[in-house]
Amino acid sequence: MPALAHHLLTQAYNNAWANHRLLGACAQLSAADFGAPRVGFFPSLRATLNHILTVDCFYLGALERELRGEAPDPQAYEDCFAVDQPFQDCAGLAAAQREADRRLLAYCAAQRSDAELQRPVTVLRPGGRVQVDTRLRLLAHLFQHQIHHRGQVHAMLAGTPLAPPQLDEFYCAGEASLRAADFAALGWTEAAIWGAGSDTTRA
């Protein structure tokens, strides 16, 4: 896989891993703590995590339709954002986020050349507004959006009985042992992500 396409695939793995850690922590909270008002761009853990998911739904739909050669869905925005918080409990939200993460991994794995990442994707917005961006730019935006709001969830967790989980132990080879349990739970291996010759022993 070309270098840029592979980097985006590792970003998708990082995204799924970070969601696994973060939602695993949130699953230990009471329903009251999960939905309690907190300081953030969105006013609770539940609201922020639902927002990550609904935005994933919107952009993944546009990316996948273009990949299949289908026309943009004129109902996509209304369908994805019809309800601000489609999930009230962490278990249901986590299951839906896992499925979104699986779709993003599959999409990134389907990029066979860096040139393909320059293909235009049309996104239909409210009021008939049409946005056209490359696959690369939309993926970069989606990853940035996820990281931005996961940081807010991480900060909110500091105000609960739980300690926020580390979310920066994914990329360094020397930190493989710190993510080994997560990888086992997710059914991943270091070699599957980084390549058969990856070295996870050097700091």
C-alpha cells in the first residue's frame, strides 16, 4: 500500500482504538454521570459522543457512495442529523460507533494508490449547498473532527469518578506493550497494521 494511503489506514486504526478505550471507560459510568451536564462544546459526555457518531455517519456515507460510483444522497444530512442524540445509553452508542469505525477502516483499506485519494467527493448540505473536496481532504477533516471532540470527552471524564484513559499510546513502536490488551480485544496485531517486518521492540 502506498505511503500516504497506508498512513490514512493507520489513522483509521488509531481512531477505532481510541474510541475503544474512551467508550470502554464511559461504559463504567452510571447513566447519570454519562448524561450529566458538563463544560464542553457539547454539554455532556453523551451529547459529545453522539455528535462524533452522527458526523461519522454523514461523511462516511458521502465517501462510500463516491467509492461505489453512486450519486450523492440528497437525504443524507437530514437522515444523519434528524436526532441530536440518537443513543441515550453508552452500550448502544458504543456498538454503533464500532460499526462506523469498521466502515472507516474498510474505506481506508480500499485506497490502492495515493492518486485515488485526489478523487473528488460531493457532499450535499442543507439549503442545496454543494461541497466538493478530495477523498484525502475529507478523510483528514474527519480524523481531525474525531480527535477534536475525543479530547473534549477526555477532559470531561476528569470530572467523573473515573480517570481518563491514555489516548496517545498508538503510534510509537516502543509502546506496543501498552496497547497489547486492546489489540487482543479488537482482534488486531501490530503486523497487520504496520506490516510483517514492523519492529515493536525499539523505543
